[in-house]
Amino acid sequence: MNETYDKPALNLVCPKCGNKIATTRWEPIDLDSTEYEIIISKGNTESMDNIKLVSKLTGENYIKSKELLLNGFVCFKGKAIDVIVMKKKLDDYHIQYTINPNFPYWYN
């Protein structure tokens, strides 16, 4: 049997005949109802790409986004499943941030 995981369905499929067994598997991150906030740290690199990302996330213009990036701000508030998406974007751009309360999940 081959395993495929399409949240929240866990499927076991026979490679020979294609028969499938399906069940539900919830990860702890899916059930976490904690409200997290991502805080962009002060003094991040003010590269054009970083400013563009902040502008996209906040809807602010170039000047305001540059100011936010340099001075720090609360970038996002939400549930763990949404925080992990934002965390990945910030990590891709090497933007420094903190998450409160302590965020116990990592992405692959």
C-alpha cells in the first residue's frame, strides 16, 4: 500500500489494483486554536525585494513599507495553520521576525 496525505484525508492505495482505504488524520497544527502574531524585527535589510514583500503583505506604499521594515511591526495575527504560510514567506526572504507566543511548528 502507498500512502498519500491530502489534508485531512489519509489514503492508502494499492499499487496493483488501485483499491483505496481512506481515513482522516489531523495534525496538531490543524487543531491548534492559539492566536499567534508575527512581529517583524527592527533593522531588517531594506532590499528592494524585502520592501516589495512588506508592501504586498501590508498593502502600504514603498516609503511606508521601507519604514515598517526598518522599525519593526506586527505583520500578521492568526492561527498556526496560517502562520506557517507567512513564516515560510518571511524565511524565503531572510526577514528577521519573532512569533508570540512561542511557535512549536516547523514546515518541511
